[in-house]
Amino acid sequence: MMIRSLTASAVIALACLIGMVGMAPPASAHSVSGVGATNWKTVLTKVAPVVPGVTIKVVEDGSRLELINHGPEILVYGYEGEPYLRVGPLGVFINTLSPAAYLNCSRKGCPVPSFANATAKPKWEKISSGQMILWHDHRTHWMGSALPPDVVSAPGARHVQAHWTVSMAQGSTVISASGYYVWQPGPSFIPWLPLLLGLCALGLVLALTRSFRWLAVATGVVAAVDLGHAIVISWFWAGNWVYKVSELFEGSSYQIPGWVLGFLAVRLLWKHRAMGAKFAAVAGASAVLFTGAFDFTVLDRSQAPFDGSILVDRICVSICLGLGLGVLLGAVWLLRADRPGAEEAVAGDDDVAALPDPSTGPPDAGGSQSNAGPDAAPIAEPAGGR
């Protein structure tokens, strides 16, 4: 009986996951500027000369450069040495004829229109009133769709792939930001498997005890960790807190129902209501798919878009995948075990034998069976007699 129930639970869980995959976007929301967990690392080694009021940083795992200028205007040069950006007291301007204006539209780039011309007189368009600009500079990260030959031949070794320089000018002062990007191999995910299996088993054990409140605790942990993980990822984006919050809601919009139902499940399960187990199943499936499965690669990558320790990131993913799956399967099991008629369905022959024989009529007040046959007169006449 238990094996059949667990098999049914697994089938229902798989159906939930397949349905949620159909609703998922093509890429993981747990990526920043198009980059998720990776073994590529971008390093900024120096900015020379040091200019007061000018800050240049590599952000978002090397996906973008950030330039803040509180001094006189700075001109940023594109890939062919053409004027590309102007950043200064009047705001941020982009040269719409620069090929870089189109190549830098995303981490993977966009087609360059035919009218773009690096040698033409710049055509400036104001894009911001601030003094800060973020852009995808493809000189600073690996752009290939396949790994380079040296990495393919020795993926477990560290490989410095390329050195890069981005040139700028403030008046007559030439500013150079330089660095390199490197293949930094990550650890094996195998040591995390016992934790994943243990957390999954814990969720099932809590359900097998038929304890609604223990399942409520496990569901609350999964929902809270999943939400916290998404928040920390959103804080990895460069920009102010308003921008980070907007990225949280945009990138995790399909996870929000899982969080809401997860916290509702805690309340309902604490009151021993079966609806709470249904909500817990959805919350568990959401955590398993959208954090556990999508971010599983963080377990064996060296870099991740996470505004904190990568160890904490790995622990969060393990909880969402392992305990989330345990909550999902456990909630389905609890629903099956607690459904009306479940106890009667497993009643044995002794239970059936103990039931009274309907042909002998109900027991009398003393507990003995009546000897009256089917033709015996009723003890009392209906009201009004015959």
C-alpha cells in the first residue's frame, strides 16, 4: 500500500513539475545581465591614471562595466576607436552611429545596422540625466558559444584567456581600464548529493508521521529560503535599490505564487487543514524547479550572480531542491493518507466480521439480538394507530 501511494505521489509530483516547466521562461531568472553560474571570471587590474571623481568597476560577473564620473566629461571609445559614450555633468550621451552602440545591446550583442559607421561624425543622443553608465563591453568577457581549445583539453585547470583594455579620455588625459578574464574551474557537485537526499528524506519522514505542523515548518523553511535567495540575487544587479527591486519582481514573477502559497500553507497546516498540504505541494514544486533545477549548476561552478558567499548560494539551492522535493512528495502523501475513507479502505477482515449482521436487526437495549422474525408486530404503533 505504501509503495503504491509513493508511486502515485511521484507521478503527481512529476506532473506538477512538467506543468510548471511549461510556464517557465526560456532562461533562468536567477541570472544577472544574461549570465548565471559560470566558471568565467573577469578581473579589473588597474585604472590609470587615477582621476578624482571617476570610478570604473567590473560588475555583474564581468557582464558589464560601470562608469561613474563626477568630474569633467569623459569620452569612452568603442571597438574601432570611435567616440561611443560621453559621461559628464550634462548627462550621458551615446553616439548612434557607433557600431558599439548596437553590439553592446546585451551580453550576446545585436546586429549592427548598415548606417552605423565608426568613421562618421558622431551623432549624439542623450540617454540619461545622471553621471553613471552601465554597458556590456565585450572586450571584458568570453563571447564564444563554445569553450576555447585549451579549456576543453584541461577543464580542471585555471586558464587566463585574454587581457583587455578599454580606453577613455577626459580632455587631454587618456584613461585606460585594463584587466583579464580567466577560466576558474569549480568544485564537484557530488559532495552535495548526501545533503540533497537527506533533505528530501526529511520532508517525506515528516509527512509519514502525519504531522501537519512539522510539514508546516518544512514548507515555511523552503518558502523563506527561496524568497531570500531571489532577493540576494536581485541585489547583485548594479544600480540603486529601486532598480534592484524591479529586477526582483520582473525576474521572479512566476515564483511569486509559490512564495505566497507557501506562506499560506504554513498557516493552514498549523490549523490542520488539508488545503494547506495542497498549497505546500505547489510551493515545493516551485522551489524545486525555479531555484533547485534552474540553479543546480551553482554546485559545481566557481562564480555565481549572488550578492553574498557562493557557499550560502549553494546551501540555498540545496534546500530548495532537496527539502522542496521532500515537501512536495510529503504533501501529496499526506493528502492521500488524510483523505476521507482512507482508513476504511485499509480495513481488514476482522473489522468486517465485527460489524452487526443487518438481517438480525439492531441490538436491543441490553446488547442482545432480538429474536423477533420479519413478521413480528411492531413494538409501537405509528401516531394515530391503524
